[in-house]
Amino acid sequence: MNITNNGGNELTVVGNIKTIEDSLEIKKAIEGLLQRGAKNIVMKIQDSFSMTSTVIGHLMKLVNIDKIPVSVQLGDQRLYQLLEDLSLLQTFNVRLAGK
């Protein structure tokens, strides 16, 4: 997995999100954006078909406790389906790339 900061409040994740290390890296990248003054988070997850519960929990904390809006753009229908099954599409403002 690789994370790129596209400037401001946006992160692009390439590769599958599957390990604890991946989760920690995403959390660290998000915290870096917030420390630099980001008021919302935009995550573009290009090709991962999964997301660890740690990442889901961290995003839920941002939205529900810290009141930081999160938008997630996905490139894989399977991850979209997972977030839909968990009733998180609205919470994370999820969109499929190209739609």
C-alpha cells in the first residue's frame, strides 16, 4: 500500500488496505493533514477491495466525535459494497470513481 498527499486535505491510497501497518500509516497521514489545518478529509482509495476495521473505526471517530467531514472516493465496487453493507455510505460520503 502507498499513500500520497495530493495537497491540502486529500490523500490517495494505492494498493490493498489489509495490515495493521497499513492502518497505522493511514491514521498517521490523516493526523498530519489535520495538524496542517485541514477542516475535512478526502480519501481516494484507488484499488483496495477491503478496509481494516481500524481504519473504519478511525474514520467513524473523525466524523462522529471530532466532527471532521470525510469524503471517500472508491475505485473498487467490492469496497463500496462492504461500506454499503455496514451502512456507512452516507457517514463517509462514499462515491465510486467515475460516478
